[in-house]
Amino acid sequence: MATNTESGDVFTEEDAGDLELFYWDVGMSTRELAEEFGTTQTTVIKAMERFGIERREAGGADGRDTPWRDGGALENAYLSGDEGGKGEPMSQSAVAEKMGCSSATVRRWLERHGIERRSPDWRTSE
């Protein structure tokens, strides 16, 4: 991310793809984007408008299913592989595939929900 010193813009044309990717594909909020890019939520919103990036409805994901936001569902999938809690633990990438998001989203939401992450070698340490 580079600041355009002539206009004072924090985001350049090169950042438009990252903003859209993080917002739509990763599911980050405008507040989260502001934290990620070290700026304000207002600046992020204005940049999205300038680059023609559509926004979700406030407080939601525009009707898209976002199961990773449900701490119980995420914990069950991660720790036991299913909602019933009776299967095998799943890797972060397997949970991401199941829930339709990225591994980074799973990792971030595990942390937000206070779900302790396993060590990378958890399959071999049993």
C-alpha cells in the first residue's frame, strides 16, 4: 500500500484488488480492513467507493453463509470434524474448504472465538 502524496489517498489503484479480495473472499469487515491497512474505516469505505467495490449490507455478508462466525460450529468442525462432535478433528484448511472460506479466515476466527489452535504436527503427536 502506498500513499499518493499528490491527493493524500492512502490506497492506490494497486490496492483495489487486495481490498476486494480481503472484503469479499476472506470476509473481512471494513473495520478489519482499516486495522489491517493501518488506516480508518472511513478511509477504507471511501477507497472502496472510488474503486467501485460493492459493499455488503451493514452487519452481514449480504445473505452469504458465514458459518465461521458461529463459534460453536467452528469449534465443532475444527475439534471433531462435524457439528455433532463425533468425528475426527479437521485441519484448518479442511475446515476452510468445508465452510467455504480461506484458511486465514479460519485461523482469524479461531482466535476471535478463543479456540486454542493445535500445533502443526498434531496428527503425528497422538
